[in-house]
Amino acid sequence: MPSNNGKPSEETISWKENLEKIDKLTERLVLALNAKKATRPELSGPDKDLYVEAASAYFSQMLSDPAKMFAQQVGQFKQSLEYFAEIQNEPDTENPGAGKPSSKTDRRFAGELWQANPFFDMIRQQYLVSSRAAEETVSNLEGLDADKQKRIEFFTKQIVDLFSPANFLGTNPEALSKAYETRGQSLVSGLENIVRDLEKSSGDLSVTLSDPDAFEVGVNLASTPGSVVFQNRMFQLLQYKPTTDKVHQIPLLIIPPWINKFYILDLKEKNSFIKFAVDQGFTVFVMSWVNPDASYRDVGFDTYVESGLLEAVSRVKDITAQSRINTIGYCIGGTLLGTTLAYMARKGDNSIKTSTFFTTLVDFEDAGEITVFIDEQFLHGIEAEVDEAGYLDSQFISRAFSYLRSNDLVYGPAVKSYLMGEAPPAFDLLFWNGDSTNLPARMAKEYLRKLYQGNQLSNGTFEILGETLNLGDIRIPIYAIATKSDHIAPWKSSFIGLNKCRGKKKFVLAGSGHIAGIINPADSKKYGHWMNDEKPKNLEKWFNNASHHEGSWWLDWAGWLGKRSGKLIKARITGDSKKYPEIEPGPGSYVKK
């Protein structure tokens, strides 16, 4: 609008300048999108046959029971009309909003504008009604097998989540309001953010979840003092400097997952499990896995056993002059530990005294939500992809896990970054989540085919280095921790698999999920955990009879391991021996690749 003297107002100039910036950014956006590589159809979504079967099941059900289908539709129409009528009369009612579909716990619609403005309130309500109707329709289908039913429900939810009105500028009142208040600057910032993400990922959109400049590995993450004392092609072995005058005689080796990097266990000082273990008087070693490229094409699961864990066990024994060590395996690191223990049992090797498992699957019969991707179509696509590249790209893995929690890890962050123009938060956990790794081609295929699809480790048919493995051969003490809302390694499946080992076992169920239930510091009062000395043969009974404890399980674990770690001796000096001098300071160079 013009000012009083006839010249454009400051507000008009700001809008004009920001609109010009948007034009220039749009050119970069188009160039970035054009750089996107073609995606294999098998990896872009389910085969059309899944939708054809679902539609066939729907129409068959409608023909056999039309009353049920019409009742669902009429119910949806009735709700829509009721909410529309409420909006017309709301200014005159004593209880505005009564009877509306609740979204109090839905962070997408938490802002006041979603309910204060009748237009956006109607959009919100209609979306909730329609999405609920879609999800109920597919959940009540008859004639599909369990795997296809699970997949159609998952992908229906993905479509429903994608089309949330919160995800689009024209139907998001908070984004429109901010654009108006900032004279278009929020739109400029949002477009800058989306162009940055597209250019960073070669045209393949991946939302930046955490401020990339807020953290540096080795400075304010993975900063517990230690040294790289051994390395080979597969891993660097870190030994951490003691913080106590005396340490337990038997050392501790941690085997982290190689799908992500090890410093999930060594984030900031206050929530570092590695620092906690060092402070408890354990001599702690950690394997920092290499981030493989195409030269690792032929590396398989057996390589991770032989040149990975077995090599690390040998080196830790040699460095500490001990004949036996204790171990921790996390996620796929735990799967590797279980596999190696079964192999060592076959070979009569008792180098590992105890093992702790964090959210580990060794039985993949029910492997959680990730199994929606484990079908022939996706597996053929992955195999073609890794055969060509030599590895499974970290972006594919990260994207698959993100869509298991799409509103939290995809759409929610995208709305804040792209529609609201906000900078990503400085959040250590999300920074780590975005720092994912590749998987070697052969190992990726074996992991998906033999373990996830074939469940060979649990079935006793998995072969490693010439031995057919049996979990029942494992007879050492085990401390098993699963998490109650884990969508990657369901707690029941974790307990079922580890219960096949025959040594004395302690099972602990932590609150929260795959990460937060594990990275829950000893002084934290969050989440809590359940314990029960009974064997979890009947999992529902085990849980119902378990005692609930506030806060973290860390101290209980430290007490359990301390009793099995030998006498206290003078603390070991890190990286000071002639045979194993410090190669480089921790966290080493492998984790930074």
C-alpha cells in the first residue's frame, strides 16, 4: 500500500523484495529438482498389485455386505454435516467446539488458529473425519493375508499423513499468518531451506532435522576422552581413559550398530552411556565401524564376524591381558553379537563371559513395522540397487526408518522448515539421526534375505564361516533390555529370540522407544522400566507380573555387570603400550567419514 506521501510504504517494499527473492530461489529449486536421479519403481512404493488386491477385497466385501459399507459412508457424511452445522451456529453456542473430533494430542493442529477460524476449523475437522474413515476402511478389509493387510494399512496411513492440511501453505493458517506478519520473509526462508536440502541431496528431498552447525563430532559430541588403539579395514577400536583410580579387572567391549554411528552412546556428556560406564569403573572399548563405499561390495555378515567382532575380542583380550571379556551389543550390533556367540560356542571359544543386549532381534518372525518394506518387490529393487552401486546408500536406509514415524521425522519438520521458515533445532539426537551410514552390498542382501525374510538365525539354519548356528548353544549370562514402544525391534520379539539362549538371563523392559529407552541417563526420572525374574515364556503374563521402577535401568545394569567383572585393579593407562600405542585421539577418523 502507498504511504501518505504517495510513495510505496516500507511494508510494500518488503513484500516486493521478498517476492523477487522467491522468484530467484524458484529458479534454483527447478535446477535442484532436475538434478534428481531416476528412482527404481520398486523402491518408490508398493507394486500396483497390492492396491488392486485391496480394491478387489473392498468391492467383494461391499457386494457381500453392502449394509456395512453404506453404514460407514453414511456415518462419515453425517459427521461432516454435523460439524458444518456446528460451525454455522458456533458463535451462538455456550460450548463452542463441543462434539468436534479431538486433536488435542495431534501436534499438527495444536495452534489456536486451527480452531479459532471457522474455515480452517472445518478443514481440520473434515480431514480428521476422512482420514479416520480411510484407515477404518482398510483395517476392516477381508480376504488379504496378514502381510498384505499390514502393508496396505501402512501405505494408506502414509497417504493420509501426506495430505494433511497442515502440510500445505494454502490450508495451514499458522504458515499463512506468519507469512503475512513477516511480509513474506518466512516464505523466503522456507524456500531457502528446501533448496538447501534439495541441493545437498542431489535433488532427492531429505529434511534437515538438526542445525548442522550446532554440533561437531569429537568436540561437543563423541567427546568422552579416549584413543584409537587398533584399526583394520572394518573398524577402529577405541579405548576410553579411566576416570576412577581402580577399575574392574574384566574389560567391557561395546558393539554398536553400523547402520548408524557409534556416538548414539556418546552424545552430550550428560546423556553419554559410554561416559557413565567409564565412571562406573569399567575399562571400556568401543568398535567404531567404517562407513563403506563401493570397495566394500563383497563384505558380508561373515566379514563383520571374522574381521569385526572376533578381531575386536582378540585385541581387547591382548591389550588388557585378560582371557575373557564382557560385551554389549546394540540393535544390529546385538544381532552380530548373538551370531558370534553362537559361532564361538560351536568352536569351543569362551572368550566372552557375559553379554548385554540393547533392543536386539535374533528372531525376525515379527520384526516390527520395518517389515512393510521386506517383500519381493522391494528386495528385488534393493538387490538391483546394491549390485549396481556396491552398497546400500545411507539415504535409502534413513528414509525408510523416518517414514515409520513420518509425522515426527518427515512432515512435522518439513512444515516448520519449509512453510514456517524456521531454522532446524540444535538437537544432538536428531543430528546423529541424520548422520547415517551405507551398508555393503553383500551384507545388505544377506541381512534382508537370510535374517529378516528367512529368519535363519532363529531357525538354526544360518551358516557363518562353515558353521551352522544354533542360539541354544549360547550358555553365558545375559542382560537383555528391550523398549516398550520400539517400532524397529519389538520388545516381545526381542525377548522371544534371546530367550532361546540357554544361559542365565535377566530381562528388562524400558519405557519409550528404540533410542530414548536406551539413552536414558541414570539420574533421569523419565520413562521408567519393568523387571521380572520369571522367564518370559508367556510375555503378557511376564509383563503383568513385572514390577515397575521409576527412571533409568542404567544403575541396575551397572550393578549386575559389576558382580561379573572381577576384582578391582589399578586403572589401565590408555594407548600407552608399545604394542598398542595411540593411533589417533578418539573418536577417531572412521566416525567422521
